Amino acid sequence: MWLRRKQSTIGLTLFVFIIIACLWMNYTLFIEPSASIRTQSLTSFDANISDLKIQIIGPSTSDIGVFKSNYTSHYTEYASKSRFSLECPGLLPPIKIRDEQKWLPVENSTRMYVFSAYYDDINGKPYIRIIGLSQDEFNVIFCQMWFMGKTNMRESDTHRLEIVRGSITAIANRVSKRYQEVYYLCPVANNKIPTAVSVVGSKCQEPYNILSVMPQSQPVKTKRNFTICLSPLNINYSRAFELVEWLELNRILGADFFVIYNYSSASNIRKVLKLYSDRSIVDVIQWPLPMAVDTWPPSDRESEVTYYGQTAALNDCLYRSRPKTKFLINIDLDEFIIPRSNGSYIWRDMLKILPRANGYMFLNTFFRMDWPDYGTPGNKLLVSRGFVSDVESYNLITLKKLQRENLILPRGHRSKYMVNPEEVISIRVHDIWKYRNEQETIGVDPNIGLLHHYRNWFNPEVGTRVVDTRLLIYQDELVHRVRSIWSKLNGVPLDR
């Protein structure tokens, strides 16, 4: 009997051991392989992302770490969820979508780049309009559009992926450069605004870019009156005295806000821009172009894009500002749109005496920087006001250069404009390229409004010199404003 009892105990122990072994094998065969596959997928994906960032974008090591970390956590979070697209089951929703202000490649090459994305309803035909650069307008592209739910970011059924064939169109005329400034256009069905979009070369390609989609169809309650777009600062721009004068005179004239693009600038400029940014007057958009650009002094390497992608920047500013402002103004740092008629001190006064329109074109005249300062009677006027020392201390060009050419250039030759951004599709440097509907751009009489352009020209004399003291009506307010700003920029050099 003792022997039977022992055999029974051994049998029971063996049975329990077999059950435990089977359970362990089941876990190993069915659970662990899934984890193994997931780990392998992550490792492969990380390597691709790392290669991408180093080869194409060229950021710091910390940037690569952040970018990789986002994608790794993305895969970890969603690896066990159901698929978001039956057509492309390997694609997973993006996380931490934001306006990165970086040029991102479309593929693992340098053929195409994207910068920003905007929802745009063109006469009832909604698109995602993406600001980009491309070597060829005939490239085949697809748009991976994510419609993200807001109830629970961890639930796959709150997200939806749609993939459509996109198109490429030049923003303006083609240029003889390696890269053209283009729109990538992605048609949208059912007027639904996606949260994010990626431009890819094939439908199910893992994206090299993810852009947040900025809506355009819901204007802010109180629009600004005038927003100025400034083309990319470049060649380590350092003329802080010029920037402060430009900002303050334009604020006197009526500018509420400035969108300033920055390719390269000196430390003194960054301090000036921070002061204005902190006051919510300026939005600085970083513009790190990933191709060869103009240099000074000129180098043997030819620029691959027209003047720092200026047209792309202006059109990014157009769509970035569209829901927020009544009028958009395109001028450079050496240009000012000046009301000229009696009783018109600011732009709002000037527009009251012009026909109502969605676009106004201002003709250009040169105030020659290579001509002597002041002029008669400008010098006497400044002396009588006691402003000469301030004008010299802060190098106020508009109060020093009071002589211009008698030539006013015809429309289309260095003209600049004001435009209602709601009514246009694209703009160029010197004209409004395309309206949404048939519109007329009003050419402004130079006696009502004129573009003052201050630059070294070194051309032969163009007719006679004209003493023009119009800017002296702003001298009191301008000197006061500039003096106040520089008191807050203690120790910041006027120039390098």
C-alpha cells in the first residue's frame, strides 16, 4: 500500500510538471515571438530614421535622439493595436505633431522637400496645400493623410488614414535653378480636415516627413489690419539699426504684426527679434534650406534655389497669415510704402481715398544711398527739431536720405503690394500672381502712395535729383520710438 501511495504521489507530481511545462511552452511559442518580431521591427525602423536625419537634415545629435525617440515610442504605443489602413497595414499614426520649421525630404534622396501644410478650400474644392521645393514638377507623389480622433489617442478606431494621389505645381514661373518653388496639392474628400499629412513617393512608403495641417477655414474673431512678410534674412544679417528703424516706421504706418523668415542672422539681430517676439509683434520662422544658396562674397558653387527660396517663403507667409489679417504686405528691409496725399498719415487713411479692392500695387522710386546725406531743406528741418544727433546715433536712413531719383518705375518693375490674403492663391515678389476669382489689382497713383526704396545703386544719374522730405512728418514719433527700443537693447551692437 505504501508503494501504491508513493506511485500515486509521483504520478500527480509528474502530471503537474507536464501541465506547467505546456503552459510555459505555449507562452514561449505564442507570446515571445510577437515580442521578438516587434523588437526587430523597432530596431530596423530606428536605423532608417537615424540614417535619414544624418544624411538629409543634418541636425545635432540631440535632434536625432528626439526624432528617433518619438518614432520609437510611436511604435511601442501602437504595436499591439489593430491596423489603421487595410491597404498599408504597416503605417501607424504619428505622434507629437507640430510645426517644426524644417525642410524635410519626401524620399531618401534630395529630389523633393516639404516645409509646411495648409488646408485650402479653392471654390469648394478642398486641398492640402504644401509649401515645397522640387527638382521636377512631374514627380509622382502620394499623400498619406491622418484624421486623428480626440477622444482617446490610444484607441485605433479614433484614427483614420487616407492615401490619395497628389500633384505638383510651380508656385510661379519656372526658374533656371536646380530647385523649383512648388505647391504639393493633396485633394481632400468630404471637407474633413486631416490632422497631419506626409508626402511620399509610393503609397505605403514609411514617411520621411510628417507635417501638421494648419486650418484656414475658421478665421480668428478679431483680425489684424496689416501683416508684413519679410523674406529670409541671410548672409549672417547684422544691421540691427536698419531692422529697428524698419519695424518702428512700419508700426507707425499701421503694421500690426510681422512674419520674419530667418536663414542666417547675427547674435545682435536675434536679440532684437526676441524683444519683439516677446511683445507678440513678430513671429520668426526659421528657414534652414538644405541646398546651396547665394553667398557673399560669391563662391564657385552655384546657388540651387532662387534667392533663399524667397517666393516659397512669401507664400508660406500668405497661408500662415491668411485667417489672421485683413491685408498682407510684401516689402524688404530697405522699402517702405508711404502715403503721399495731404491728410494721409497712415495706411488706413490712404486706403479710404482709394477704390475698394483686394489688391493694391505701389510703384517704386529709389532714394539713393550713394548720394550725400540730407539735402536742402532737409538738413535745416532736422536741425531745427534737434534730431540730428539721434539720427546719427541710430543711423536713421529714412531721415538722412532725403534725395531720390525723379524716375518712378512702371508697374511690374520692383513694385510691391498690399493684398487681401483671403482672395489670392499665390503671390510673387513683385506682383500678385493668381487670385481665387477674377480680380483687379489697383495701381496706386504715386501722389497717393509710393514705394520708397533705399539702396546703393551706383547707376549713372537718372534725370535730376529730387529733394523729398515726406518722411520728416514721421520724425518726432520715429525718433521717440527708436530711442525707446534701443534703451531696452542696452549693449546690443547696432551692427557687427
